[in-house]
Amino acid sequence: MPKVTIYTKPFCPYCSRALRLLKDKAADFTEIEAGFDPSMRKEMIQRSGGRATYPQIFVGEKHIGGCDDMLALERSGELDRLLAA
């Protein structure tokens, strides 16, 4: 199972939803709270190709987008494939 990295900010409902789904999937993930850390926010924006909204989620080194993107992958069954790779 590849390592998942999720950049979050406190009190973000989309971040909470994404974290809940990752926990439900028993995914191995690292949460990086970047909301109040300019260097982590800069890293997130660079890794995501310029996206500055929260959360930004990576499976391994593959950027899958934000919460809505991850939920779309879940609905299509693609998220399980990515997490199992």
C-alpha cells in the first residue's frame, strides 16, 4: 500500500471528510498541517502544480487532488486500486 500524504488546515470540513475516508480505508497516511506554516503551504502548492486549496492529497508521489477529487475516485472504485498499488 503506498503512503498517502494529505496537506490540511485546522477547522477545514473538507480536510475532516478526507481524513475520515482515509481512516475508514485503513490507509497509511501522513497528515501535514500546512494552514499556518508558510513553508509547508509553499511545498503543497509546488507539489500540487499550483493548487492552493485544502486538502491536497498525494498517493505515493501521484497528486490526486482535493477532497472532492478523492470522493470521485472512491465512487468510481479507483481509490481502492490506487491504495492497493
